[in-house]
Amino acid sequence: MALPTLLCALFAVLSGVRAVTVYGQQPIATATTSYAPGATYTGLAAYDPRVLDPPPLPDPLPPTQFGIQLSASSSNVQGLSIPLSGAFFGFSVEMSVVTQVIGLNGSFIRPEFLNLMSLVAERAGRVHVRVGGNTQETARMVQSLEDGKAIEKQQVDSNNPTQTPALLYTPEILYLLSNISSLVNVKWYLGVPLNDTSDLRLEIADWGERILGDNLIGLQVGNEPDLYQRHGHRPEGYGPFDYFGEFGQVVNAMKGMNLPVTNNLIGPSLATGDWIPEDVWNTGFIPAYTDSLTALSVEHYPDDNCAALYEGFGTPVDPQVEFSRYLNHTAGISIIQPYVNSTIIAQQAGKPFIMFETNSASCGGFPGISTSFGAALWALDYGLQMAYSNFSHALLHVGGQNVYYNPFTAPPTNESSYHQWTVGPIFYSVLAVAETLGSSNNSQIVDLNANGGNIFTPGYAVYENGNLARLALFNFMTDPSGANDYTATISVGGGESGQPNGTPAQVKVKYLVAPSVGDKWNVTWGGQTLGGQFEADGRLQGELKIDTVQCDQTANTCQVKVPAPGFALVFMSDDAMKESEPASTATFATTAVTKAKNTVTVDPQVLATSNGHRGMKGRYGSTSAGSNAAPRAMGAYPSIVALFAAVAGAAVLRRVAVRHV
């Protein structure tokens, strides 16, 4: 009886307190899942604790001392990419999980999402986010939903990976995206449903353009149409010429709607499953629709984990066996190879070529692989290889808690009062790519074929406005002894180059590291971390650490060490670092009401809508000590509504959007 009495006394004392935060509080009763050695994890995929062993060291081992000869000017470099933006990596958010990941409606935005987008935007200048995926194909806009929901999906057969739920959404989703763009420079891609061409549902184009304006940068027409027949969405014999015709139906329908913009369509977004991109190009797709196309696109995953989830897909893959395939330079090159010809065709047509959806493996990724530091190194090398191969952008897919590969994951709704977000190692890849390419929008990258082309120690050089700016150096091996850390001796000009010595007096180096490629949580970027499982609020923690390496200008050399495993970003000048490193990052406090008062239990359905238009009767505030009266740090606000008020007021923001409708 002592504990209940104590709790009653505590509740009595707190009954008049407006807002209380108990840090690290766990619910009085919660379901837990044990994961003893040899046991099978049965919880949500995003929180699977499996950690893989690093692959054995390669035999033979690569040299741990080698030189890199560089030119100071891009005019002497062969094979440079097209000019690139630091906003190369963005995100593809499955439409059905928007309210989990982005926000509940136009008035409640997930501050963690804002913080994460702000990290990218401050480095890249902006961030591109697609809202779509398989669930866009069956999406239908309605003006309202029961209980004030902004989105709702129907139930489907859980053992059918091809069956997609019908998705209903309201304009609140578009107001949500618009209000985010008023706070962080996020640009959006949306998807036009193509599951029923006899009843084209183009409301998302109409309302999207009027609400989002210039922040809507593209409309995807169809998602993976080469898989339509296989998945039972089209009759037998459906092929590239059929998609060509359906794309034309959308073009003509949009022209008849008198939309302000009609040249922002994206296609064909093949999965390269049953067709290859050339099958579509051979239909005359590009010249026929060039006035309507803003970009060409594909979608691709290097592998799939479908057999582990669904019947009829063969024997499940063993992630431990598969792991080594991701941990070398060949991995990224092999994914991109089928698209190299298409990037040339896109350049000839004057169109950007976008990897519109990708990640480590389809069907949610692999346990242990997709959640590992190894996946971060893989994604970083894959991203830079796409950039080198003349892709303009690439979007990493984000699902719900039932997938492994998420760059970031919100906690289950009924745990949001005591758990924060979980940021996966792959998110650090996005930051590293943004800083590698910088914010000038005029970077070009080249694969150095470093260390004699060894696949475990690749490297890239980045030229910005024609000048050598940064180097990106990888070490895919894991060796805690340090014996396979390598030292790259960098020389700019001099020697047999026929150019004058150009090695600077010093360089700055920023490291992405973890103890092992299998590690999940001990990942740091420049000494900073986003926290472990359920610990992230979207803001980097810890002091920024960038090493200064003194060079030998007499010898025209500069020696940079790269740990095993790790990634080193080498800034060749202070200006190059200024282009990449933000002077400051706007942050948003992760404090929002989830309970009307302290209680032992909260109905999960009430909690799920507690900051929407229902459930809290308009109350928005802070669960942190001090509530809304808490002092503001520079760029940080205690609640989203307070933040909107500081900008222009939440109601005003929405009314401005409404006036354009």
C-alpha cells in the first residue's frame, strides 16, 4: 500500500501544477520485448537491437600509405561531374506516415522533423522532400475526415506486399507542408495517383500548386509503373507505350485545369524491375513531353528483404552474410551502372536526373545492416557516386516504425510522452554529403580511383567554382587495433603534374566515425551525435570537433589519417569550410502538450490527436519546466504555436494560404 499512497500524495501535490517534466520517465506499465542471445526479436523493426559483426579484413589488405595527386584547378581535371547542389540528398516520406513523421495538421508540426530539416538546410541551402510512394497511388483528397484527422488509410491483407491501402487525406496535409516551408527552406515533391486513369484524381496538383506555390518543385506521375502489371494494377501486356499514353492523359488533363504551372511533372520513376529506362526513352517520351517535364526519375534499391516478411518470396536473406556486400566501393558503382546512359540522355535533353526513391533494401531494409554505421558509409559513398555519375538529386525513403532503414523515426504515438525520436546512422550520411558538396550550387566531383582503385579505401575530390575545395576519403574496414587506419599523402600540383606547388599550409578535417561498421548508436560527425534510441530531438549534441592538420609545403605534402572504419572530409581552404559548415542552425524546442494533466494512463487514440483540431480544445504548450514562460534561447521556441506567433501567427499563416485557394 505504500506505493499507491505515495502516488496519490504526489498527484495531490501536482494537481495544481500547470506543466511538469520528469526526464527519463517510463510508463508505470509498458510492454517490453526481451532479446536474449539466440532469441528472435518480435518488436517494431525500427527498434530491432540486432548488431552485426564486421566482415573479416580483406585479403590481401590494401596499402595503408598512399599518395593522392591533385590539381588546384578544375580546368586540368578529366571526368568531373555536372555542377551540383549540396541539397543532393533529400528524403522520400511514404504518404501514409506523414502524420507520424512530419506533423498532425497545419497547426501542429513535429519539431524534431523541423530540427532535422534545419540541419540539412543550413548546410545545403535547402532540402528536398517527397511525400508519396506506393500509398500515393490510391490517395484521394476529401475536405474533411472524422475526428479532424488529416489522413486515414483503409485496412489491407497484411500478407500481400502488392496491396496498397486506399488513402484519404485533407488539404490540412498541404497546409502542413506549406507552414514547414515558412520556417525551414524545404521544397516539396508530390505524387499524382495513377492507379485509375479513367478517374484521374488531380486535386493534389490543383491544391498543391495553390497552397505550396514555389515550394512545390515537382509532381511525380505514377510510382514504379514497370511493376504495375506484376502487382496486378494493370492487365497483362501493359508496357512502356501504355505508360506513355497515360502520362499524356495527365498532361492534357492538367492543361485543361488552367493551373498556374504545368511544366513541373516528373517521370517515369521506374523501379527497373520489368522495364529499363531505355524502354521508356524509346517511346519518344522525352521529346513528346519535354514542355511538361521538370525532371526525369528512377527508383531503385540494391536488394530486398521481402522473403523475411511475406510468403512466396523464397528463402530469407541472412543479414550477416549480406553485410559485406555493402562495405566496399563496388556497391555504389554497381547500383548506378544501369543508369549511366540515362544520365547522358537527361543531360542532352536539359533535364535533371533524380533517384526519386532509394535506400538499403526494399521491403523495409535488413535488420543489423540498415541500422548500422556500415549503412552510413555505404549511403555516403553511394550518394557521392551518384553525384559523380551526374544524378542531380537522390531521395532516401522514410517509412513508419515497421521498417529498418529509416534515417529518422518518431516513437510510437502512445510512447511519445516519454520517448524521443530515433535517428539512424544513415542520416549522418545526408549531413556529410551536404557538407562535401557545399552550398554554392556549383560543385563538381570526381572519383579519384584512390589507392590504386582499392574498393575498401575510395576517395573523391570536389571542385567549387573551378577551385579545389574538399576531399572525401573512406575506410570501409573495421580494425580496432588501428593497424588498418590509413594515411593519404595529399599533393596539390608539383611533381610530374607540370603545375606549381599548391599544397596549403594546413587543412581542416572532419570525421564521421564509429567503433565498428556494425555499430548503431556510437556514431559521431565532427565529434557530435544526435543521440541513441529514443534520445533524439533533432539537434546535434556535443562540441563540434574539426582537426587541423599541418602540411609540409616544402615537400608539397599533407598527410591525412582515415580510421578503420571511418570517413574523413578534408577542407582544403577556410573558404571551402565556410561553404559547408553552418555558422548557426535554427532549432525548435521539442515540447508540446500530450496530456491534459498528469495521469497514470492515457488513451492512445486521444494521444494520437491531442495536438490536432480535436482532443485538447485548442491548448498548445510546453511540457518542460516553465511552460510557455520559459526563456527563449536564440532561434529556439518552446512550442510550435509560439514559433508561428513569432513569425506571423499560426492562424495568419494558414489564412494567407487560404486566400490563394
